[in-house]
Amino acid sequence: MIDGKLVGCSVSNGGTFEMYAGEILGTTGLGGVSNSGTFMMSGGKISNNYAYVSGGGVNNGGTFTMSGGEICNNHADYYGGGVDNGGTFVMSGGTISDNTSTYGGGLCSRYSDDYSLIGGEISGNTAEFGSNIYP
């Protein structure tokens, strides 16, 4: 971590990552955060990351709870420019904006329909199918 900035993060099965501040940026290949454990985001920023396939900002296969912070300006070639959800995703705050992909610029939930959008904002994302949310 340099000046509160981290390049990429992986959360394994049984692992927990709590993000309160700082920035995850500039990762190429697998996106900003690859989660198969528990990821809780209440602040900070995940931006300018790139994934060859899915999850430019967050590739979630575990449990991801977002109550604050920002996921922006990320890109995935196919699924979920901001978040690709294959697990459980609960959003009660924060913003997912200005992300791009082919399916679900903001949020793609192709392997799991286990997501709850209670608050926060998903807007300004770009995709060929489902600019903000797919399906």
C-alpha cells in the first residue's frame, strides 16, 4: 500500500476484508477486488481497474456488502464493469458509476440473483446490454 492506495486485492474462502478508506486502483487482468470470502465496503474508492472477462471493480463469488464508498471508472470486457456478482451482494449505500462492460456496466448478476439494492446509487454506467444492471 502506497499513500493509502492499493493495486488489487484478493479475498479467499473464509477470509474477510473491510474497506473503510483508501483506494484500490490501476489493476489490469483480474479487476480491483476478487472476493470469494466476505468483503464489506463502507468507504474508500475502487477505480480505474480492468478485467479481461468479469468484475472490473469487484468480482464477487462470496458475500459483498456495500454501505458506502465508490466503485467508478472500471472496465470489464464482458461482465460487470463495476461489480460482477456470483454470490451474495447487498447494497445499502455508496455509488457505482461510470463503469463499462458488454453486460451490466454497473452490476452484472449472471450466476446469482442473490442481490438486494436497499440504498445507494447505480447510475451513469455503459454497456451493450444493461447499462446499469443486467439482467
